[in-house]
Amino acid sequence: MNRIFFFIILVFTSAKLSAQQIVSGTVRDASTTEGLVGAIIIVDDGKLYHTNADLDGNYKLTLPNGNYLLKVKYTGYVTDSVQLKVAGKNISYNFSCSSKTLKEVEIISDVAIDRKTPVAFSNINENKIKEEAGGRDITMLLNSTPGAYATEQGGGAGDSRVNIRGVDQRNVGVMVDGVPMNDMENGQVYWSNWSGLSDVTRTMQVQRGLGASKLAIPSVGGTINILTRGIDGRRNFVIRTEVGNNSMQKLSCMFNSGEIGKGWGITFAGSRRTGNGWADQTWDDQWAYFLKIQKRFNKNLFSFSINGAPQSHSQRYDRMSAAIYDSAYGEKIGINVDSVYAANNGYTTTTQGERGYRYNPNWGNLATPSNQAGRLSQDLNYYNKPLFNLSWYYLPSEKLSVSTVAYLSIGTGGGTNYSGTVTRDTLTGQQNLETVYNSNSTTIDAIYSSTEHKATRVLLSSMNNHIWIGALSTATYKPNDHLAYLLGIDLRYYKGSHYRTVYDLIGGDYYVEPTISNQSQPRGTFFGDPNFQFYKKQVGDKVGYWNESFVNWGGLFGQVEYSKNNWSAFLTTSGSLSQYQRIDHFKKQDIVLPDTVINMIVGYNETYYTNGTQAAVAQNGAVVTNSGDTTIIDNPSGPTYHITNATGYGWNTAAARTAQTEKKLFTGYTIKTGVNYNIGDNYRVFVNVGYLKMAPRFNTVFDNSNRPYPTTKYQTVYATELGFGARFQNFAINVNAYYTVWKNKPPSFSPTITTPDGTFTYDLLGLNTSLTGIEFDGTYKVGKKLSMEGVFSIGDWKYNAAGTVYLYDSNYDLIDTIDYSANNIHVGDAAQTQTSLAVRWEPIKGFYFKPRYTYFARHFSNFDPIALAEVKDFNGNVVSDNRDRESWQMPSYGLLDIYSGYELKETFTKENNRIISIGFTLSVTNVLNSKYISDGQNGNGFNATTALVYMGMGRRWNAGMRISF
């Protein structure tokens, strides 16, 4: 009997045990992919089953068959949950938790969400940035995302640029924590102003196409959305040191307080970097700082942050023939090397030959008391652009939330260049600065001084300062779990100050600047006129030009989001109003009369006389007399005027003002919609369409003479996109196709042309492009130790335009026309075929080895569409017909990069929730030292011989050590 009873108990127990299954997985930070040590996993109410994540963020639970609600809680992170059904087999589920701060920033930053937002996008998380940055600009990581092409151009630190879907970065929206970063005048992005960004970025999301942004930003090619670090759940301090090729050194630190006190939190990061640069004399000296202070109480979160990177670096500005870098490579790609050497004797000669890949022609040797380094760079860039953010997130109820950001950007700095041509040493190819110094330090010009030395060639600095103030506010109302209504406002004020100053007199005592209309002018050429002294300029004095740009921007936007079951959709519309004005301090002053304004009419000591029907200007030095009611104006040059009943309005009088344009007002709007459908738990399809009407940019409205261009046109963009995605536990792919039509695309250059008759302004209107392509990206986790990721994209980006260019003189009188044709011509400046493959292998715990190979093809050199015309000689005979002619196609190339690292075993201290870890990284880019052209400008021969290029940089390395506690 006892044996029977024991048998029954044994069977019952075995049956119950067999009904229990293992539920396991990891709990990770959604941005960094780091394991959240000590995270609490609760089953239902947590009374029966709960556990904590270990040092790697792993957890394991044993649960009987049944339905359960699993929740993950971790300080500073949004609670994540999942409904699981345990039924006869083990289950693996990984949690990906977002910090509370990040969620709030995502609201205002328009971050796309997988399987919900119907746009094509790629995320680059903090862990990938740490592994693959390798001392480079953060933009270079974008080459691992479909449709992107990023290069480091001449090789200066921060001089990189990026194109997405064939569109340059002036028309790619760049946002940092929801704040737009594109220059308010021309849309440009200067990455050297953000040298410390890779240290504080938590996530960089690239949305291709018009994207999901609610703002009316220039996102023709895409949007780069950068989210910086917030206040993490645990306190930690990180110190990192890096070394690299060419004496590169970087020391950085970061402190995160976690949540302290009553809802307070602080994050701080700082870094210092120096190096000599891979190319000759492309040194850099950079600082970076980042501070974020947050306070959470009740239903409010306040956040203040400052982010800046004061820096100076030397550049390699000149593009040259590939044969000047390497004669054998030049011959390989079809260059007539001898003709290049003979024509470019400023850089080299037939005797001297190639200069090497590191050759930089933009510097020279010069040892003076003020220049102890012994070398002087022509192209020095220095800038500081701190960005101040004050954010307020308010949640008055579960249905309503409001997010507001006020920001201030103050930019100061510029770049240098010489006032005139500097000859080169034929032996070295470097600039003859000793010759300049010897001339400047010995030349006497008695008109100005009998003792001081007159400098004829000096180093000038073009300054580009600005003050940018903005506010961005979004209100979100969710009446239920399926609908959300968003309404917001975008306000901006921008003032840009542009002028040129004397930076270095190179041995001289003064520099002469006679062209400023509003400075005191001599009455003649005799030596005794004291006004000649006003021509003399010292270091820091303004010369050449001085103008200010004003942009006022106002925008409204609204969005409706729907999400239920497997469906999600959005409809976004926005409108903007832009007001432009330009003021020029070096042009002649305006005269403001009761019924009209006479623009740029009087310079120094000049007077404008008019009787309403007649008018004349009395020049500086004119003899003005009156005979009865007649004013007689006898000018030093030109005719003599007689005006009856004239009234005079003089320079610097009450009727005069600094030259300024009228205020120009432009409107713009966008409308976008998209639908996403999830097919079960693994697949999704989406489609989106959009229309964008963009106001002309400031730099295409006014010219450098302080006059509006005769005609301006709005840009219009129509885009549609179709995508498919699949997600499994170890495998994921995304495929999407797009079609974009961009009408009235502005040129990427100053609209002037030089002919035998001079240099003239021109209008280039009706330049249309079509951008079509297919993109693929995927990841595959082969096992716990091996994973792969791949990218492929192919584009068909073409111009479809033909028209007439109208040439105008300085008075905007039409002087000539040029007929051009750019039909079915490939867009240049970005590779239209891209492939990237990476394998990450972790043979032992903590160590990874990651090779990545990237290949670019069908890369056409950049070109000016106006060159696609008939070329005629002085007699009007057609020399060549370049209409509908393709620009030079550069050679395809592939690069192998290798990234590796080792993380020592972490030590976790439960008493204070601290982790102590030490990590090492080593990266080598362009491992094979491949020779390639990264950027090219088409020449008049439409071939390799006449093209001017930047050669890509050779093999480089970077090693780092990090201590975190």
C-alpha cells in the first residue's frame, strides 16, 4: 500500500515538474544595448515569482504553464512589460528599456519607432558609436546605413560632409535633441562645431526621405536625428583616453549622477583632443563640453543643457589632379600625367613629379618671432558654437502632454585665406611665405608712412558670427489608446554677421584697404592728405566686406496618429513663414525720403541732390555752388550738374541710413502621410507620400551687392516610399523603394560666371532632379558569439532639366544668355551604388572582433549644370558641345575597416548599485591602405585629366582605454 501511495505521489510530482518551463532573456538599455544590472523582473504582482538581472543583464525564471504579465522595473527607466503564454516549452524574451529622459526627448525629436512609424530609418546606438568611431567624425558612421555617402574631404578634423539619397547635407535636416541645426542662411552643417558629439550621443537615427519630422525642415534627402545622453538610472563616472596615428591624443570624461535628491539629476562630459592630422599640416586642437541638469517633480520635468566644442584646425582646401598625389594611380585611371604636371607647375613640375597622398599645398615654412612653430597655414578654421537648451515636459493628465524647448546658439569664429596669390617653391610645392615676409617687412610707401612697412599680401579671416534664438513647443492629446493629436509651434530668430578682418600681417606693419565706401576718403593722390591714414588697417580691423543677415521664422504644425492592432498611420501638415533682410555696412548709404528710398547712393562725404525730377550726387571733393535757385555740382570726375530748387541729403545725416534691403517674405508648407501594417509578429509593410514646398534660401534671395536677385522660385518636392520589414529572434531585414521629384533645386555654388567680358551674376531656375532607388539592410545573429549586418543600396539619381541662364551685370541689366541642357544626366557628388558588410565575432566573453567592408560605385564627379552648354570662342564659333554630357565617373572603391575591443569582467557592488569595468578598443580604418578618390569636381574636359579631386586617406589607427565606475 505504501509503495502504491509513493508511486502516485511520484507521478503527480513529475507531472507538475514537467509542466514548468524556463523563461529567460536579457534586459538592456534600448540605446546603448548595455545590460541593466540588477533590473527587477516581476511576474504578475510579484508575490510568487520575481528575479533580478545579473551582471550581463541576463535573467531566468521557472514558471508553470499559464498566461503571465512580465514587467521590468529599473530606476530612471520606463517600465516595460510583455504578455507571455507558457505552454510546454521554454521561452526566450529580451527586454529593451528606454530611459525616462529619452522618452521625453523622443516626443519633441520625432523619433521613428520600429513596426509603427511608416518611414525608412536606421538607428546607430551608443555602443556602435563607441566601437566604430575610431577618432573620426560621427558622420563617417553613416556609411553603414543605406543610401548614405560620407567623406572626410580634405582631411581636416570636422571637415566631413554627408549625402543621403544623392542629396547634400544642406538639404538633409540635422537635429540635436529636437533642435534644428542647419544654417539659417544656406542650410549647411559644419561638423567641426560638434567635435565632442560622439562622446555624448545616445542614439543617432537616420530617417531617409521626407521622414517623420513634424517641422518644416529641409529634409529632401533625409533627417539625422541625434539624441544626447540623459540622466541614467545609476550613478557612474567614465574616463577614456585615446591615441592614434599622427600624434592624435584625446582625453575624455563623463559623470552621470543618476536620480539624486528629490528628482534631480546631472550629466557632464568633457574632452580634449589634439593631433597633427593624416594629411600634411592638418593639425587640430579641440575642446568639448556637455552639461545637462534635470529636475523632476510631480508631473513636470525641467532640463537645462549646454553643448559646445571650441576648436581650431588647419585644413587642406585645394582640390588637385589625382596625378599630383600619385602618378601611377593617375595613369591607371587615364590621366595624361605629363600635361597635368606641365599645367600645374604651382603644385609640382615635370621634374619633381608626384607629391604623395599626404601632400597639402595650403601651407608654407615661416619662422618669425610671432610664429614660433615655423609653419603657417593658409586655411585655418576656428569656431565656438555653444548651444543652450531649456526644456519643459509637462504631463497634466494621462491624455495630455506638453513639451517645450527654448534654445540659444551663439557662434563666433571664421576661416583664413590670403589676400592675394602666393607663389610656391617648385622643389617642395609649398607656399613661399619667406618671400612674402621679406617683401612685407621692407616695403615703404610714402603715401601712407615713411617709417612703417606696407604689407601687400596678408592673411585675412572671414568671420561668420551668429545669434540664433528659437522656441519649439508641442502639445499631444490622446483621447484613447488608438488616437493622438499633435499641435505645435516653431519660432526662430537669426542674425548672422559676416566680415573679413586682418589676421596676420606676415611681417608688415599695416595693410591698405581703399574700397570701403563709408570710410574717410582722400580728395586726391597728393601725399599730404591725412585721409589716406584711414586706409591703413591693423590686425583685427575689418576689410573687404561687412554685412548682416536677418532671418525671422515662424511655423505651425499638426499631426494625427492612429494605431490599433496591426495598423498605424499618420498625417502631418506644417506651414512656415520666412522673412529675410540684408544690411551692408561697407556699401554706400541709403537716402530715405518721405515717399521713396534711394538705395546705396552716397558714400563718404557725398551728398544726394534732388528736386523730385532731377537728381545728382556730389562726390567727395566736389565743388558745389549756388546761383540763384540753381545748384551747380562740379564733381572731380564726370559731368557738371545744374539742378534748380534742389534739396541736399548728405552722408551720415538724418536722411541717411546703412544700406539695407527690403524685407522679403516667403511661405512654405509640407503635407505627409503614411500607413504601416504589421503582418503578425514578424512582418510589416508601409507606404508614405509627401509634398514639400520650400521657400528660397536666404543666399539665393540677395546677392553680395546687397540687391535682391531678379527672380526667385520656390522649391517643390514630391516623394513616395514603399517598404517591407521582417523581424525574428535572430534575423531582421528591411527593404524599401523610393521615388522623389525635386523641382527648382538650387545650385550648390555661388551663382556667378566668368566670361571674357568679366564676372557676372546669373539665375539658374528650373533645375529639376528625379531620385529613385532601392535600399536593403539586415542583421543576422548566427549564435551567441557571431552576428552579421549588411547594407545594399542602388540609386538612379538624375537631372532632367534644360533652360536658359540669364547673365546680369552689377546693375542687373541683362547682358547675355546661355542655353544649357542637363537631361538624363546623373547627379554627382555621391556614390549611387553602396554595399557594406560587417561581421562581429565574440570568441570569448568580453572580446569582440569586427571587420567591415564598404564598397562604393557609380560615383559621378560634381559639376555645374551651366557647363552643359555649347562652348564658343571669342568669334562665336562652337568649340565643343557639352549639352547632356555626363560628368566624369570616378573609379569605384572598397574599404576594409577592423574594429576590436576587450571588456574586463565587471564588478558589481550591490551596496551602492555601482559597476566597475575596464575596456579597451583598437580600430584600423582602410586596413589595406587602398588608393581611392573620395570627392571630385568635374573639369572642362569631362575626364580624369581635368578633374580636381580629394584623395581618400590611407591606413589609420586608433586605440582607446576606458574605466567606468
